[in-house]
Amino acid sequence: MNDFYIKNAVEAFRCTDNNVIHAKDAVVEEIFHDNRSSFVTISYGVHAGFGLINIEIVTLVVDRNTVIRNRRGNRIGVRDLNPGDIVDASFSAAMTRSIPPQSRAFTITVVRENANPLPVFPNIVEDRIAEIDRNNNFLITGNPNDMMSQIRFVVSDTTEIYDRRGNRIRLRDLRPGQMVRVEHADFMTASIPPQTTAFRIWVI
């Protein structure tokens, strides 16, 4: 069982119990409906060691067996959920290999409705690299002497990195001082500097 907290931000908690993952205080990022099912994408933090928090994103497959409740404990429908809601969710540890992965949702409970406790950032950031930590797989952009201008990006195995010619490169090929464009997740912690997951990085 792993429990963790994002200081000064939305508290996040995840534990695994008999192949069921329990995520506490997850953020609803997106909701999509088709003829048979609904898909609720959530984000939540996972402790990665060395004081780092990885932001995990998973799409929950909601069907008629999924139990959804509001803050009062009353049953509601998936169409009563909205992006920005803070929820507790339990879902299967068996996931697809897609990006983001999909998992069957067992329960979703609304904790806060339409909450937006985190600062709003664009999904694309252009700035210079201030620091690179290759051992812990993250980079920081912004002014090296001004922490308030910085953002820390977690670089995962699925993060795509490109040089100026469009060739795929690795984190070890980047250098402080380079100008980069970073596409990142919607979710950011309210820490200083804020932290999020990088999806794509281009040297510009």
C-alpha cells in the first residue's frame, strides 16, 4: 500500500487492494460518451521517490455496474459529473496499454464539485532549461535564479523528445540553457515550482 500527499495542492492518495486501485482526490479532466459506455479521464499523483510526484492519467470506463455518488452519498449518473470535479475512484488494476490507459471503474464518489484549486496554465510552455536531473528523470524550465518562474516537468518513458531537426532524442541529450517547447498534462501541483508531466518536448 502506498500513500502520498501533494503539499499545498489537492491531496492525492492511492492504494492497491486485491487488484483494485483506490485514488483519492483525483481531478476529472475529461468526459466522453458513446452509445454503450462513458469514459471519464482522471489525473492523480503517485509518489516516485526522491521527493517527486508523478502525475498519472487514466481513463475510467463507466458502465451500468459502476456506482457513482455525490457528496451526500446519493446515487447519480455519469452525466452529472463535470470536468474539474474532485473525486474518489476505485478501478481495476488491469489496464489497457493505450495512452492514457483505460480501466474499468467500480466506484466514483464526488468530493468537491467543479473545483479548480490549482493555478491555470496553458498546455504548451516555451522557456529555457534551467536544470536537468537525469537520475530522477525531470527537467526544470525558467530562470535559474527565480524559483517563481520555474516549472518542473516529469519526463516519463512515454515522453517524446525532439531536436531542432525533428529527430527523436533522449533526456540526456538536452542541456541547460536550451530553448524548449513543452506539451504537458492539464494537471499541475500548486507547489513551488509547480510540477506536471511532459508529453512532448521540442528543442527550438
